[in-house]
Amino acid sequence: MKQIVSLLVIAFFAMTSLNASPLSPTTSKPLDMSIYEAINKAGYQRMLTQRIAKSYMIVLSNLDPIKHKEHLKGSARLFESNLKELKEYAPTDEIKNQFRYVEILWRNYKFIYSDDFSEENALIIFKFNDKILKACNDAVTLLEEYAVAQTANKDQEMIDDKNGLSNVINVSGRQRMLSQRMLFFTVTKFSKIGDEEALNRKFSEALGLFNSSLKELISNAENTEEIDTELLDIANSWEKVESNILSVMNAGEITVQEKDKLIDALKLSEQVLFSLDEVVFLYERVAESKKK
């Protein structure tokens, strides 16, 4: 099964490497979407906010701009299509209103469809980034709470808020976002945009949460052999990414050597992101199997 899933991921990447890259987490029609698929897809939106911000900064920094222009616009299109599906799926008015709020915030990002890459626009992204990320995260939280309530209402075993599979899907999905968020901050510092103190603080917060969550996932009792293997691969690859981005973040002056480290980290982080995405998919499969 792992081989089949991996081949599907590779095939999809081959088709979309110049667009959204990586794959959209689910393909179900909105009304057919399960709550676990919805948590995954809503969590994917968090990642896209950071990926879009990262891609914009990469283009502005002239680090492989042609490829990342396409990543930027592909990610934006995927964000909009996912948001439309999630609004249609939303099982409660509160959740639907939350997605509407995300849609309102998204309007600040419309300029990214143009080819106007400027420091002024970069500062707009830097300003609104946390706000739209929080709004997307709040939507995930509402969906997770809904999943817990639905399980309890059906007189099945109550899902523990900390250890339930809805929470595991949320946390594993959040890892995708954190990986992109750290690269966004690293490229932003490389570009000398924004407040350096705030960048360093937010980077450290994201790194700490990513590493503690990775340990939590590795020790999760619901892990299958496939999940364990993926998580260990992620941990090994992430060590290299972390070493390179820490070197850039801690550098007083950005040298050619630091630039090379950043470029290497950007490339390797794509592989990490694909593996993280597969882990969320595998947790979703475990959750769906327990419903039957």
C-alpha cells in the first residue's frame, strides 16, 4: 500500500510541479467529504497561506523566480478552490461563517496574481500573514470540535481531545504549515524585509512547535508501520533542513555560502512536505477505518 501511495504522490507531482505542488489532500466532492477529509483539507489551507507567502518572498529575492511564480499562482488557485469546497461542506453555520471570514481576508492577497513583485506587496503579506493563518486554524479547530461532538452523539467511544484521531490529523497537518512557515521567515530574513526581532521570535516558536509535535507523532499509539517509516524519514530529512535554515537565521551577514544553504533547504523541504502530506493521508485512512 505504501508503495502505491508513494507512486501516486510522485505521479501527481510530475503533473503539477509547475503549479500548486504538492498535491491537494482530497478529491471528494464537498457533499461526499468526510469530517476527517474536511479537517485535512482545512489544515491544508493553513499550509497554503505560508507556502504562498514563502513563494512570493523567493521570487522577490530572485531565487529561482520562474518556478516559484508558478508555485505561487498554483497555490493561490488551489486555496480558492479548496475554500469553495469547504464552504459548501461546512456542517454548521458557525463553521460556514468562519470560512466566509477567511474568504474576506483572502481578498488582501489578490495582487499575487499579477507580476508586480515589490517590497510594498511583500510587507502586505507579512502584515496579513498571521491573521489569515489564524482564521484558517480556527476553522480547523471548529471542524475538529465538530468531529468530537459527532462521535459522542453517536454513542461511540468518546474521542479524547488530545489523543483522538481528529486531533492527530490536525497536528500532523499543522506540520505541513510549520515547515512552510519556517522557510517563509528564513527567506524573508534573507530578503531583509520586516522586523528582524519579530522574525526571529516567530521562527523560534514555529521550530519549537514543529519539533515537539514531531516527537508526539512518532510516539502516537495509532501509528501503523507505514506511518512510523514516513515519520522517521521526515525526522532524518528535517535535521538537514533545520541545520541550513538555522545557519541563515543566525548569520550576521548573508554570504554566498548561506545563500547556497538556503537554496538546498528549499529543495529538501519540498521532499519533507510531500512526506508530511502522505502522513496526514495515512492518519486519515486509519480514522476512516475505525468508523466502519
